Amino acid sequence: MPLSPRGFRSTRVFVAAVLSITCGTLASAQRPALKADQKPDPVAAAAAQAKAQAEQQEIQAMVHVADAAMSGQPAPSDFPIQFQNDFLKAQGSRVWVPIILTLDPAKTSSGALTLYLRVTPRGMTAPPVVAAPASDKPDKPDKNDKSKDKKKDPKAPPAPPPAAPSYPFEDALVLDVKRRGAAPAAPPAAAAPLPGKTSVLKQALDVPNYATTGFSTSTVILADRVDQLPAPISPDAQSDHPYAFGQTEIVVSADHKFRKPQELIVLLQIYNPTLSPEKKFNLEATYTFYRQDAGTEKRFNNTEPQTFSSEGMGANFDPTGNSSIQAGQGVPLQSFPEGTYRLEIKITDKLSSKVLTQNVSFTVAP
């Protein structure tokens, strides 16, 4: 149920998410298709309309909760929300920021979940001021004008509603979920009344500007698996599949916890390598694992270096455009003892001698 989703350019932003778990289960919001000779069911249509109105009322109540949280008022926190995101270069100067919100099933109740997501510039403490709609009345009152004494024409069109504030990104979703947990709690008195349990998460993000930073990489993604899709995800379904790219979907590890029989899948993108006059580049990536134990860290092992060059990427690859160099590998974990590890990835640009270092932690369980 989008409000006004938009891509956003590189900037320092706050991501404010408001989630509400309500009692009861919502059915699908889509209306079933009617056959040519089938008349619409007035009872079903009325139920669907009532359901849509209830969803809109809850979303608007959550908007008020987000407004209050922006202004510094106490925000409800009835259940914890784990936040995870990545940064990847998108078209032009834009940045793709997929977000994963993880809830603890033991601390949330069964029912429908409503998510309201808002992205604002850092430091904003109130919704942006919206100009009032233009009026055809004169700026100064006319003493001879008797219109204020006249009754309003019932046939006159209603005044247009005030425009809603505009944010770089704003979206709302109503999901049908199953959760276990305690009974719903009442929302705080300062916010609009919401049924069930409500939590607000404010997360500050420093979004990189890949268009101006030169030689750089995306964040490191650790995945449970990579699936091949029968067809690319449609734009309408992209928000449900933020890690789907073309006919490939990355199933991200939300907690970076892996079992020994698994394969650790490491993925990242490399941008803007140094080019020779012939537009050639030469990169090398090394992957080194360090095991952490009792406050100390020791080198465990490493994989063979990866090399990336113009010849290996093919004649049609243009590193100066929106293309990226896909790096990463799958590492079997059978030989890894249980424990916590840090993976250090070094990308060396051999033409400029610049070195980029990325680090990511994970744990291995039986």
C-alpha cells in the first residue's frame, strides 16, 4: 500500500520505521476478478471497502506516531526490531538501500502487521511545511462584501484537502503474519490510538555517494543462498524482494549465523577502478579469515586471490557507466571450528596501488 515511494540520492538520512501488530488476521487486499456474466457481491464489496478504510485509518494513526517521534516525543517500543541494510550503486547517482527488519516471534503477538517507513534528511524534527492551497478570495477583506453573511451553497464543491508532506521516501504495507507473544499493549497517550502493539525504530544512515567517491565498493553481503528466478521481479513487487536483481535473488543471512554444513556465500560489488588510456583495469581481491576467541584474534586461513581485468570481464563491459564488478565467493564451513570470525576483504587496484578494506563478522555453529 504505497504512499509515495521514491528513490533517493546519496545523502545523510534518518530511516524511521513504525510497526504495529494488531489482533486478528487480514485477508488478501486484492479483489477477485469477476467473470463477464457475474454480478459483484454487494456484501463482499462492502466488507472490502470497510477493510480498506480500517487499514487507511491505522496507517494515518501510524503517520502521527512517526510525526511525534520525529519531534522528540517518547516513542512506543512494545517489541524489539533488528535493523539491517546494505548500500549498492544504482542508476545514475542513486544508491539502492535494501532494508531487512527482523522481529522476535516470541515477543510479538499473532495478527496483521502494518509497516510505515519514512526517510528524512538528518536533523529534520517536524514534517515539512506545506503551502496552503491557493485561494480566490482577495488578500484584504472588502467592507462591502456581504458574502460572509450568506449561507454556504450546498452545491458548491468542497475545498481541496491540504497537500501531504513530501519525503524522499515514504511507504506503508499491511502484511498478514503469524506471531507468538504476550497480549497486545495499549499505545502511549501522546500518540493516536492504535490497536495491538506498536514499536518505533529510528536509524541513522550515512549513504555513500558512489558517483563522486571514485574507487569504492558496496557493503559486504553474507547470504544463505542465491536463487535463480524464472523471470525478473516486477517493479510493483520489488519492495517485497529488495535483493532481487534481474533473474537472481539473494537470500540474505539476517543474523550472520551459519552452520558447519553450510557454505558461506560472500558477495560485493566494486565500482570505479582506475583505467589506463586504453580503458583497461586490473584488480585483485583477497579474503582472509580471523578467528576470535577469549578477546583475542588469530588468523585462521585465507582463500586464493581473485583477479578482475578488462579481458576477463568481456569486450562489452564498460566500467565507467552503471556497470559494476561482481566479486565474492562461496566458502565451505566444514573445516571451521565453532565460534566467531572476522572476514577481511582487501581490494587492490594495481594501476593506482589503492587498497580498499571491508570487514564483516559471522559465527559458525554445529
